[in-house]
Amino acid sequence: MDSYISPDSHFILFFIVAGAAAFGIYSEHKKWFGKLSGILVTMISMSILAMLGVLPVASNPNVKVEVYDMVFTYFIPISIPMLLFSSNLTKIIKESGKLLLAYTIGAIGIVLGCFLAVSLIDLGTDGGNTAGVIAATLIGGSVNFIAAAESLNFSTNPMFTATIAVDNLVSNLYTLFLFLTPSLVFLSRFFVKPKKENEIDSNEGSQKNEYPMTLERIAVSVFIAALIAGAGTFIAPYLERLIQTEINLSILLITLFAVLAANLFPKHLKALENTAFSIGIWMMYIFLAVIGAATNIHQIFEIGPAILAFYIVIMMFHFVFLLALAKLFKLDVYEVVISSAANIMGPSVAAPMAASMGQKKLITPGILVGILGYIIGTFVGVSIAVFLS
């Protein structure tokens, strides 16, 4: 179905994307929707517009939307370094333990949930490969979907496009659920009390006054972030060929370079931290607005309920599994939802989720465990496919 706004209407589309991001940020600031996250408002707004046919759907492989491509190509690589200017490697190693533990539990839950789904739902003659691709994307994000699909020759399967559509819909809805989870009082009994040390520093307000946002700081922040992103994307293809992997290593290298810069030049970047963080969060809002536009409800109904049910079984088991073990391993609600987001959607969602929930010290660990998913997701998915075949 053609959208009311043409994919070639670049400025109109970017106006709407930027408007959805601004609406989410402004609504959270004004508390229009109570405790509802601004990111949640942004994603829902774009999802509604996409499903109503006002905007082109971001997950439609037959339609090229240059505005969406621009956001995917530039906004995440540049925003990640900006969010990491204040990262301290020593603190990350000390503080990411719980998030890494939560992520590992979540990944195990996805594998077990996948086998449960296989026992309950028949995906046809190529069900093993389909299950493997789904497991890969749920462990590490959409990067693993393509890598696993190519490895298993699933990209030529008639269910490939439909599975992408289901993946976008269910993952988006699950992400919205994760944003709501901290406000669901009946779930609080499963978590330990949220850890104060993960919240935004109490002296941040004075630091903002000490280092206000200026044109110079904006210019230097964007320059450094673009330099780091450029270095990561330039080196990644050579490294990928060297170690013979199909995984896109650019985000991993960008994160690595950003963390190195923050630890090698902490005094130089200190004055830029708050400026860069604000710009980075805005860029993440823009990215998540486009993610919200990836819901293609029409393809879901065309392929029937099997794949949709398969995803739901895995995600429900994954969350219940995390919930059941949260108290045992002393995990709080934010560690559970951020690690779960890193599983299902990857680091690009885990990072802004941590930031929007005030868990500033979980941003870098969220990105790092999400990238771990990039590394292991394809391997685990292909292994499951081989086992089931």
C-alpha cells in the first residue's frame, strides 16, 4: 500500500520525524502523559502514522526512503560517541557486572524460549532455519537477522520479508512494554530496590552551570563524534575481511574508540560532556522515531499467525525467565529492562532507554552488552538452525 506522503518527500518526512522526536521530548518535560517516557511517545506517534499509511513503512524492502536511510547511516554512529564522552573504563568494568549477568540470563531465556516455541508451533519445512534467524535477531538485534539469514540462505525464502515485518512489529511493541515496566507496580516484588549509584549524578546540575552549552562546544562535540564514527566505519571493513566475519563491526569499533578517547583524554572531554550528551540523546530520539515507523501491520496479516505466535512465545518466556531470576541475582527493574532491550533490539535502543530512565551509568554497559549480542547472536542462531535441521 502506498503511503500518503511519498518516500521522495525528503523534507516533509524529516520534518515529521524531527517533529515526533520533539513531541516526545517536550511531552516528557511537560509531563503531558504522566510517567510515560518521551521515547515511548515518539515511537507510538510514528507507529500510528506508519500504520495509517500516512508515512512510508521503514521495514518495507521494496521502498527506498532516503530520510530513513540517512538516519540509520549517520545518526547512530555519531550519537554513540556523544553519549560516551563521560564514560570511565574502570567504572564500566566495576559497574557492568550486573547488566552483563542480566543480559546473559536473557540470552539463555531466548534460546530456551526458541526450543519451547519449536515444540508448540510448526513453521513448515524450513522451520529450523526460520527459528535460527529469529533466535539470532532476538539475541543481538536486527544486525544478526541479515547475517544469520545470509548464512542459512534464508534471504531467498518466501518468508524472509514477512519475518522482517513481524520482527519489527513485535520488537517495537516489546520495547514499548519495557518502557512501561518500571511503572507496573505489581511487578515490583520481583526486583530489588533500584540502585542509586546507577542514576544521573547528583552534581550534574552544577556541572551544567559550570560548562553551559555554547556554539564552540557544540561544534567541537560534533567534530570529535564524527571523527570517531568515521574512524570506526573506515577501519571496520578491513577488520571484517581480516577475521572473515559478516558481522558489521563498525558500532563495536566506534564504541571502543569513544571509550578510549574518554579514558585517554578525560580532562579535555569533561567540558563537552553535557553538550554532547544532550545532542546525542536528541539524535537517539530521531533514530527511534524511524524505528517506530518500521511497523508494517499489513504484511503481518498476509502471512498468518505462525511467525507472530513464534515471536510472542519466545519473548514471553524470555521476560518471565528474567523475572523469575531477578530477585535471586539481585537485579533491579532497570537492569532487567535495559539488558532485555539490548537482547531484543540491540545497543541502539538500550542506550537511550538507559538515558531516558535516568540510569546514566548503565548507558555504556548497555551498549557493550548489546554489541556482545552482535557478536554471539549469529553464531547462536546458526547453531540452533543446524541442530533443528
